[in-house]
Amino acid sequence: MSQICIPIPDLHTHPSVSLEVTIGEETHVMNYRVESLPWENDLRPTERIDRLRDFLKDYDSTWELVQIGPPDGGIISVTFRQHEPVRVGRES
């Protein structure tokens, strides 16, 4: 899947994003979710990774992992996308 980068404001308040994308004549709705996880500096790196793995292994299987962001202010952001985009219809 090709990628583009779109700035989205204030994902801490609203962690879900729905984008309508038209490719050629087909329009799809792509759903994304951003989760923020604590990334405690007082833990060993292996402990932090184990916590992230535990979070990911139990995550809703209808969502796929897209990106794990860098640590920022004691948290990391994890972005998911719904597996199948919703086809809306054809443009006229």
C-alpha cells in the first residue's frame, strides 16, 4: 500500500481518525486509531519492550499495526488501521 503523510491535530482528545480517500474513481473510508502508551524511563529497555508486546498481542484483531512512534514526554504513540477500507462508491 502506498503512503502519504497528513498532519492530524489533537489526537490525544480524539484518538480515532476517519479519512475519505478517492483513488481513480473509487472512494474508500480509511479508519485509523492512535493509542498512547506510557514509556517509563525508570524501566529497563527490555521491560518497556515487553509491555509494548503485551499490549500489541491482545489488541483487537480487526486493526493492523501501522506505526510505533518515538518516545515523547514519557509516552509512545501506536497507530493502527482497520484491515479493510470501506468502499463508499464511485465518483460521477
